[in-house]
Amino acid sequence: MNDGPEAEVLRGIRLLLTDVDGVLTNGHLHFDSTGREVKVFHVHDGAGIVYWHRYGGMSGLVSGRGSEVVQLRGKELGMHEIHLGHHDKRGVFEEILERRTLSAHQVAYVGDDLLDLPILRQVGFAAAPQDARPEVREQVHYVARSAGGQGVIREIVELLLKAQDKWDEVVRKGGLP
């Protein structure tokens, strides 16, 4: 793919879905001495999701791993769909489309590894972090400048909001509602 996103497609995106490890995080798995998982999220990604919601977009997580901290972060950000511990991401994706009455072309998905390919191949806008697996980077519409866990979702949100003529208002308001 890699031809870049078409403005018309970006204007039609209503739902932004993302993988977690390797996209919202740098992909490293950290455990404390009690075995509890610890994750680091970039504040710019969180702000991007808030801006996306503020201008009518929906968002969600689709991850092969389950994680209490990811569940908490998704709820804190007001994400509309949180699906953790699902290796069959295509099935989750199809269920979301049906329940939300959306077409695949109204969805953007950001993924970094092979489990993401079934969704990336279907959506209107497929994106990957700069450090995604080569097999993924080859099949997406857009490879971000940012690496996983380093603001890649914010980069994608800015791209979407610019195409939808909403980013200038975010900037004019200094990020405030």
C-alpha cells in the first residue's frame, strides 16, 4: 500500500482503533516484584484521543493481551471500545462494525505486528508506528514518523483532524474545549 492517505478517506473516518503494545506503548513488558504489569503511556497520545473525541470521533482498543492498567487507561480517556485479550482481532472488528453500524472504510486502525494485519487490510485508513514490523509497514497506507509509545496516536489524530478541517480550531483554543 504505502501510497499515503487520500484526503477523502480521512474525512470519512469516524472510529479510530488501535493496538496497545507497540503502539500506545513502546512494546516493552515491565513487571514489578509482585508480578504486576506496569506500562508507560505517552501524554501526547492521551491528549490526541481527547481532541479526537471532542470533535465527534470515537476510539477504541483491540489487543491480544489483557491488562488491568490498559483497561483503566482506556476508561480514563473515555474510549468507546475496549477489547483486550483477543487474538482474533478480525472477529472483534466485525462485531464493532455491526454494533456501531459503520463500514470498514469509516475506521482507522493503528497496528504494529502480524496480529493486526487482518484489520489493517480492511480499514479505510491503515497506519503503523515507524518501528512496526516490516510486514506491517509494507501493507499500511501510512507509516508514522513516531515510534510506538512515542506519540504515534497523536500524530494520526492530527492527520485526521487536519483532513477534517478541525485541527486549526484545536490549536486556536490551545487544546481547551
